[in-house]
Amino acid sequence: MARRPLLVIDGDSFAHRAYHGLPKTIRRKGDRAGGAIVGFANYLLRLWQEEQPRAVVVGWDTLAEPNWRALEFPDYQGGREYDDDIVDQLDILPEFVAACGFLSGKSARFEADDFLATAAAMEVKAGGTALVASGDRDAFQLASDKVTILHPVKMGEIARIGPAQVRERYDVEPAQVPDFIALRGDPSDKIPGARGIGEKTAASLLKRYPDLEAMLADGKFEAQADDLHLYRRLATMVTDAPLPEIPDMVPSWDKAAALARDWELKALSERLEQLAAG
């Protein structure tokens, strides 16, 4: 039998998507917000049931202190503000992941992105394949013959992104995505990009040159070289985030159901109980 894939999930991406997509009337014990928990759980269960992975790793940001990118570039993601209700739920979602029998990656100075890249690299090195679920297009840099990106789009659809789909969307290779971001910039992360360079020009340059280094060696962007090196580094998902070996996992839906009951999330607990029974 072929080895089942590893499922790697961007926890913050799906929790934020759920928080903004579900009614704020979903409450848990103590009249605290519960929509992000329920919505994230729905995504997790859907992905588990559809993909039947051998194991699940969920990557998380650490909001309490700056990550390595913000330390190198203080403007990184500058101005982002989060409602107390989403922060409260992000704090306890790793507990739910653990109750399901799965692994969370969360550590000071690393972002969720880095845990996604690390887990995928570990799986490929071990001879397996990985499915990386993220709403962040930065993850397209991970696409390969061994790594498929599961990218949520409209109406609950999840697109499967491989190298061909990256080329179709951006006209660059997956490995060029960090160079592309460095040149074009990324407003959501407050990465400025090269002056006067937009998406089409960035892609056309990466047709002529394999990467940013080749452009700089040819004398382009000489006055911006240091900045562009930094932007590319910020856009690159690193593969040295602290993760243990990833064994095969059997879900503990009964424990997750008990936790959901304790949080007084009745519909979620009932769904988990059904999974545990079936």
C-alpha cells in the first residue's frame, strides 16, 4: 500500500477564516466566543475525512512576542490588530488539536508558515507526500510533485495547487515565489517590494532570470539590493522550526468530544461523539 499523506494545516489561517465567516453568536462556556473553534474544527474534520492522512500537524503563530521576521524587519505585518475574541480562541485551539490526537507546532519566534514548511520537508525527506492546507498564497512556494497545497476558495471549495497551478496563477515556478514576493511586495505583510515593480513585471523578470540573485548579478536593482535580499528572506518559509518526529496517528475523537462538551459546544461535541462511535 502507498503511504498515506501527511496533512499539515495553517491553524491561524483557518481559525481567522472561521472567525470572520461564522456568526459571533456561537458562544462557549462562560459566554466566551466559540465560532473560531467550531469553524476550525469543521475544517479539520472535513480535511481528515476527505484526505485520510496518516497524521496531522497544525502550525500556529505566537502572538505574544515578535517572530524572527518582525525582529529583522520591524514593519513586518505592522498595524495588524486582532479582536480579543479571536486571540482568546487561538490560545486554546492547540489544546483541541492535542485532544484530537494530533500535533501542534507553536514556538516563540516562528510563524505557522515555518511549521508548515518544516513538516512538509520532513515528510518528503522520509519518502512521503504532504498536503499543506493554507489560505496564504505564500505556501505556494512549497508546491512540488510531493507536496500539494489545499487552498480554500469561494463557497467552501478547496483548490488543489501543484506546480502547474502556481505557474497558471502567477506565471512563475514554486521555487521562485519568494523572489516574486520580494519584487512585487506583499501588502498584507507590509513587504514593500522593488520600487515600481508590479505582479506582471515581477513575473516577466523571473522568465528572464532564474532568481533575484541572477538579476542583482546582472546589475539590476543595485541600489535596492540589501532591501530585496531582506524581502526575499522574509518571504521564504524556513524548514528549521522545532518539530519532533511525526509518527502515524490514530484520532482520539472521544477526548476531543469530551473537551468540546466541557467548553459547552454542544453541536461540535455531538459530531465528535459520532466519529468516535463510528
